[in-house]
Amino acid sequence: MTPDAYEAFTESLRVRLEEDPRVLGLVALGSMARQDYEPDRWSDHDFFVITRSGEQEAFRGDRSWLPRSDRIVLSYRETPHGVKACSTARTSGGVWRISPPGPPRAGKRAPMTRGFSASS
């Protein structure tokens, strides 16, 4: 994927989630966070979506909130809290987890260097 396509997907994801009142935040991980390394043509999108309590399963079950969701060819529950989605365009591949708000567990904090946090 080109750097421009990677950024376009990231921005579309951010905007979609920021406009959804059920979403409290987006936490970018891995190359999407741009902490230790920049995304390259093989990078996927790894992130956490922080939702209001009770909204997690709706997000895990319905992938239509993802940009280019019509191109998803495979998605499955990877962990109790995470879903993996793979796209023909390689723009929505990656691991994402949908979690209720709460205190981070020791050693499990992810830097929120990109994304957003709701003010409410």
C-alpha cells in the first residue's frame, strides 16, 4: 500500500469513529502509532477502539464502521476482545480490539500518539 493510501485509510477511520457517539477514543498501535517506526508498504492498521460501556459487541459484530468495509474478505474473533479483518485492498487488515473504558492493566498500556479521545 502506498503511504498516501495508508494515511487516507487512517484518516477515514479516525473521522468515522470520532463522529460516532458510542466511541470514546481510538488508540493507534504499531506502525500506525508512529512511535518506533513509520508505516511501510506492508504495514497494516493496528488499533484499539474505546467505546461506551455495552457497545463493544455491536462493533465487534458489525464491521461496517471500518473504511472500505465492503472489501473485507475475511474477519474473525482473534481474542476475546479483538477481531482481525483482512481486505482485498490491504487497507483494513490488522488487529483491532474494542474495549470498554477502564483503567489500563499493568504492562498493557498503548501510547495514544495518534487518534482521538472524547471529552465527555
